[in-house]
Amino acid sequence: MNNETFQKFLDSRCISCSDEQVKQLEELMRSTLKTNEVFNLTAITEPSAFMEKMLLDSALGLFDIDLTDKKVIDIGTGAGFPGLVLYILNPKVKLTLLDSTKKKINYIKDFVSDHKYNIECVSDRIEDFARIHRGEFDFVYARALAPLNILVELAIPLLKKGGKLIAMKGPDWEQEYNASQGALKKLKSHLQKVYEENLPESEEQRAIVIIEKDDETPSKYPREFADIKKNPL
């Protein structure tokens, strides 16, 4: 995938991406791939595939969503995806990147500092962070993190009432959604909408699953992760 194809695809989805923003995304790609030689950040190492399956894929999280002045958290961010892409494309977002792996967060902190990005980077377990920061965020993003029935319990407590979980999924999203009915009910949330998309070159299927929080989360959620995984709601 080249820059022109990248920008045209985003433009066709009403996602703005200037030439300067493309340069910043290319720098993010170079930094990620260089660091990946030292410790594992991504299995996608070919630049064209990285541009499509990491950068473009992450940018789809902005479809029909304006993050300007919104408080946003990317949970289980890994190497910073989708969060860093969201920030580069809209630097007016109030962004937190959260991951339990300190080595990854330290890498992201260095990248953020080098580029003077206004992003908070936190190393913590999601369920521990969520107990302290309940109801603080307008949007929670999660990409390739956990099945929806587990993800709902981790993410929804972080949201304000009316806030949205943006779950970035693949072709099995509907199966995951059907298995998450108990979690959605107990976490007082509902499926608002789903956008389905095929990546332009690989034609891999993607789905942006948007879950809205309807009411305050019961205080017993989230549980410890071992309990969430062993006995999903």
C-alpha cells in the first residue's frame, strides 16, 4: 500500500489525513519496526502490510467519530495501536494509552516524548486502573484485545454514562456479540451500531463495533481478570 492509496481510502470514508500526518504515521511505522528488532511489538514487519493492517486499520476507528476534546483511553494498547494513530489524525483528543507490559509502555513514552505529543501513558492492569478511574472517559478503544463478553466487563466501567466502547473486531464479531448478551445486560450497555469494512489490498474483513453505556456500572465490576476469563458474564 502506498501513501496515495492510503489517503484516498481514508478520504472516501471521510477521515481526514494530510501529507504531514502521513509523514508522522510513516515515522511511527519506522520507529515500531526498528524497535521490533529488539523486542516483540508486532508480527507485521513488511512496510506495505504494516501501513494497511496497522495504520489504516487503526484509522478506521475514526469513522463517523469526532474525538476533538474528548477523553479517550486505548486499553491493551500494545505498541500504541490504535491510540497513536488516532492522536496523529486528531491531536485535539485527550488520550491515555494503557497496557500492562511496562516495556511496551516505556517504548511508547519515549516515542511520545520525542515527538512532543500530549498523551498520557500508563502501565497497569485494566481491571485495576478501571477501579480507580471509573466513569472518566468518553470513549474506550480496544483493538485485538479480548472476546467481546470479556471486553465489555473490562471497558464499560471506565466510561461515562452515554460513553462508547469502540471494539475493533474481525469477521467473527457477530458471534462474539451473541455471546456477550449477559455481559451487556449486567454492565448496563447496548450495541449502538456496527461498521463493516474490507481492507483495500488484503481484503481482510474488519468491524467497528460500538457499544454505548446506558447507566452507572455496578460497583462489583470489573472483577479480577482471572475471574472474568474463567467465568465470563
